Amino acid sequence: MRNRLVPYFFVTPAMLLLITFGILPIAVAAVISTTNMNISAFASWSNVDFVGLDNYVQLFADADFWQALGNTGLFAVVGVPAIVILSLGTALLLNRSQNWFFRSLRAFYFLPAITAIVAISLVWSYLYNTQFGLLNYLFSLVGVPPVQWLSDPWLAKFSVALVAVWRGTGLNIIIFLAALQGVPKEYLEAASLDGAGEWRKTVSITVPLLRFAIFFVSVTTTIAWLQFFDEPFVLTDGGPLGATTSVSIFLYKEGFRLNQFGYASAGSIVLFVIIAAITLVQLRLRRADDEY
Amino acid sequence: MKRTAKTALAVAAVAGLTLGMSACSAPAEEASGPLTVWVMGDSGANFEKLVADSGIEVDVVAIPWDAIDEKLTTAVASGNGPDILQIGLSKLATFAEAGALLPLDDLIADHPDLAPENFPAGVSGLSTAVDGKIVSIPWTSDTRVLFTRTDILAENGIDAPPATWDELRADAKILAARGEGQYGYYIPQWDAPLPIEMTWSMGGEVIDADGNVDFDTPEFQKAVDLYTGLYADGSVPTNSDFDQTQGFISGIAPMLVSGPYLANGVASAAPELDGKWQASPLPAGDGGSISLFAGSNLGVWYNSDQVDQSLALLDYISQPEQQLAWYQLTGELPTVNAALSDATLNADPNVQVYTAQLATAKVLPIVANWDGVVGTGLLNALNSIVLTGADRTTALDAFFAETKGLSVK
């Protein structure tokens, strides 16, 4: 009987933190999402009324919310494969040698991940600037007319996503490089003896053995894209015309600019449900895999 | 990027902290120590200079214009606000609705210099009161006028800055025809008051007789004609990252409507252009040349424990000489009538244009969340028409529906 309680004792600290900073806020948001709470609540609590599911009804009728959902979906569909493939490819190439040049390249690729987002946005907004940006200057040298990187509603989505991909690969490259250390040399040597080429070894041995790392990176990257916020916030503030407004930006604007706390909470609950559902599906798919 | 958790947490924190707020909102005694003053934009150091001789200690916090909403939300929720804060007129109703501002009606009785009649009627007293209470004192004034590069206009056979919107549209077309990458006029895609200035100039209003927001008027349609027409003519740049000061200095966009801050920017960045540009009244429509009375007011935080000292500081900086000193430091125009009519101030021909424009200028309606709902909705509707070719009637109808039911406080 005593022994049965011991595990609970060990998980208590972690559980307390999770409940305080994970579950409780979600519960509070769920409660607020059924009220019309806005900034006037601070003047008097009598300004807060219970409105049931009105916020959700309004949310699903809100064209801006659907636009934000659509943008987030597009970001995830384009961004997740881009980051996974790019970082896996780069990691495989970087793993080919341990000499000083390759080691310094690792640091180089990791730099974007540890650079402050404000500095990144400043540099990229200068690169992207239509009038005096470097990219358009280079284009002008070969006679291409100015491109509206952040002003064209369609192109802006990809310009913003590109910065996020550039910024997101660094950490994942390190994760893949670490996982590559775990690929047994014997397998590769055996395959070489059997006459397998570089490409064959990579596709048939290395990548399958990286399966768990790929799964991990896919899940974390998907969640990151579903909560996409920093890059559009600093580069376009969700513009032009809401073209780069992700769900997180939409919620932030509703909650902290328009002070519609009830409405924003309803949106954050919807986003939470979406992320939880997608992650569960990914976990299920993973369970179907056979271990090597 | 754990944003949902963060958002949820912030909302929870906000909710939790407000529970404790009402308990500590009654200041018993006047405390001592420096006054905390929130100054908008990058004028913090200048504000310290301005009040250096007042004998009042201040602790100035500079708040970026785009961070004010977030800052306000957290300050109201936590009860930890400043003593005095600068408020853009378009935010006044939101601030007051949150209960962030101390009603000043009784307090200004002891400070005759803060009486509403010392300030232009449009921004003082009851015209900026919320729910019938005066919650702010005018501080700086700001308006929108037309700036033109007279040298470029003259080269293209235009003798004088356009006096009407029709002339402006025709001149802009001529100037845009100078070549590839050249424009006649510049419409900032973030400038929400511009279409409203156009509506006023066409003789319209954006508030109906009952105080409700109402854009569904023939005058607003004329303003939309003008706004979309300038784009249809190819007279304005379509990129959202166009820099108006650079565009004006380089001559790419030799005409634009902006505030006195543009004049300061141009004068300091390109002194060699002195005499080649000027300010002139906002172009007129059927309703005359009616511009925006922008500017900022100052308010006292609802639970400040140094109310008397705060009022003393407001009194000090409302003296005409301090108001003129502020103009010298920052280029922001005074609001005190005595300072606005000062002869030395009006010696500058550009300032004469500003002060004359201010005489007929109007403030944006004091509607809660004006910027967030009306301003953003208006820009989204108009820009979707001109930038993405959205259907005009659909876009405008959606905007009318969005703003239906909003009314003046």
C-alpha cells in the first residue's frame, strides 16, 4: 500500500507546476469565454455578464477568425514539411565530416535560433523593404521590377513564413545531429560491404533510424506553427489586410488591443482544442509504427 | 512559442489581480516622492527637460505608441499605473471606460489655469468628457495639413499647392506621369483618420444626430470615390512599407497630408530642401477644408496617491511659456489658447497654416475602441478595395455592419 503512493510523491512537484501554469489558466479561460468580459470589467465587476456560448457563435461567424484559421492552416501545411526536410537535409550533410569547417557551420546554422527576434525582424524588414531593400536592389541589377515582399497579401504570407523557417531550422538541425550520433556505425559498414551506395544507406538505414527524432521534430514544429506569432507580429503586425494574421495574432489583437477578453478566451479555447486534436492524431499514428 | 498557454495565463492573471484591486484603491494621504509620468513616443527625455525647473520631481516612462493598449490593460488590471499619463484623443473613451482616469471636475476648480475656457473648445471641457465627467486636460495639439514639394510642382507646371481635392487629384496624376516609380501623392495605409478628414471636407459627418456611428452617407461615398480614385489613377504607391519622409525628401511622393511632425522630420533630415517645400491648408471639398484635431491630453491615474502634486504639475506645464518651450523641444503644438496665438510661434508661415487649420479642425468622435473597431475596419475596407480589387459595395456594407450600434460616450 505504501509503495503504491511513492510514485505520486515523485510526480507531485511536476503536477503542481503543470496544474498551476497549464491546466488552471485553461480552465480560467474556459470560464471567461462564457462571459462578455472586456476592459470595463476593471471599472466594475457588474459590467461582466454570463453570455453562454455567444462568444463561440460569434467567433464562428467572424470572417476574420476564419481568415486567421486559414492562414494558420496554410502556414502549418507549408511550414512543417519545409522545416523538417530542410533541417534533416542540413543535418545529414553536416554529419558527413567532423572537421573544423563543418563544426563552425553547425554554429552558423544555429545562430538564427538564438538571435533576438527584434534584431531578426529589423534586418529582415530591411532586406524585404520595397524601396530600399537589399533583395529588390539585387533584383534591380538584373532588371527585375521591385517586388512587394511584405505588401502583397499573398507574397507576404510566404515572406513571413520564410523568416520563420530560417529561424526554426537551427534548433531542429541540432536535434537531428544528436540523433545521428545514435545511428550504429556497424549497420552502415555492413551495408557498405554489401555494396550499398551513399544514397541507399541514407534512405534505407539512417533516415528510418531517425524515425523518433523526425516524429519529435514534426510534433513540436506543428505545434509551433499552429501558435505562429513572433514573425508576423514584428514584420507585418498581421497585415496587409489580415493576410499574415495567424490565430495567435488574432487572439492577441482581440484580447490585448480590443480588450475583448471573453471573446479572445473563446478563441484560445478553440485553438487549444485544435492543437490537442492534431497532436493526439500524430501520437496515434506514431503508435501504429513498429519499433526497429 | 507557447502562446496559447501564455495568453490564457495572462488572462488568468488579469482576472486574478483585479480581484485584489478594489481593496486598495482609496488613497488615504498624499504620498511623497517623484511622480510617475507616462509620456508617449520618444519624448521622455524632453519631458524631463521641460519640468526640470518646476520643483516637482518626476520619473518619466516613455511608452511607444503601439504598445499603449497592452500597457494600459496590464496597468489597469494590476492597479499599478503612473500618476500622470498622456492619452491620445482616440483612446480617451477606452481609458475612461476602464476606469483608469480620475474625474477632474472638482479638482480643476482650484487651478484656474486648467479651466476648459483656456483651451480650444473642441478638445476641452465637455467635448472630451466621458459620461459627463472631465477626465483629461489638453496637452499638445496636432492637425493634418497638406505638404507639397513646391519645387517639383513648379517644374511640372503646377504654380500653387492644390486647394481642393479635385485639384489635388489632377495634380497628382500629372506628377505621377513623371515616370516609372514616381508618384503624385501618398496615402499611408495605416492612416485611419484620412478618409474621415476627406468625409468632413465633403461636408459629411461620421456620427448621426443621435450620436451613433454612421458612415452610410453620400459624403462618405464621395470620400471613398476620392480615396479609391487616387489609387485608380496610379497616383499613389501601393507598397505598405513606403517611407513617407524619405518619399517626400527624394521627391517620389511630392504631396502628402501629414502633421507638423513631418515638417520636423524633413527639416532635420534634409535641411538643404529648405524653401523647396511648404505646408498649406488641407484641400477642401464641398464642405470646406476640415482637418483632424489630433493631439494628446493628460490625465491623472484613478488611484494616484499624489493627486495634488499631479495637478500642480499639470498646472505648470499648461502655462503658455512651458507650452511654447515644449514646441521648441519637440515641435508639438501647444493647446493653450494664449500659446497658440503667440506672435513668435506664428512667425513661421508653416505654423500659421497649422494654427489656422486647428481653428476649424474636429476631433474624432469619443467612442470606445474607436481605433480598434472603426479605424481598423475603415482601413481594411478601403485598402481591400484599392489593393486587392475587392467589391466596393460588399466591402463597405461589411464595414457599415461592423460599426453599427457604436455610439458616442
